[in-house]
Amino acid sequence: MAQLIVRNLEEDVKDRLRRQASRHGRSVEEEVRDILRNAVKREGQRTTGLGSELSQVFRHIGLKQAIPELKGTKPQTTDFSA
């Protein structure tokens, strides 16, 4: 097994890792191993936005137009008083 040393880790990050490990009932070392394993599992996986996912789900019923991705857009308010 390989070893990895992390230097200059902020004290608050170390404390939060310790608390998270405690909540999960394991050592900080095992918690960090789990975090790293999960981080590299997602490597290479395609991530799509909600609009793209919804377009794909409803394509079989004839949805032809794309549903735009809204990430980073500012919400608009609607006036219902009329």
C-alpha cells in the first residue's frame, strides 16, 4: 500500500475531518481514505445538467426542444397581481 503525506493542511480542515470521522465511527485516516476513493471514482464520469437529463428522460414521448441549463442564471420573479 502507498502512503501519502499532506502538508500545510489548515487546522480547521483537520478538525472538521476529525469530527466527520467520529460521526462515521472511524479514524481520521480511514475517513480520508474513503474521501479520496470516492473522489477518484467520479473521475472520467460525464456530468450533465438537470436540463440535459430531463430532455433525455422525456425524449421518448416526443420532446424535441432542448431544456436550457439554468446553472449560473439569476432567478426571475413573476408578478401574479394582475
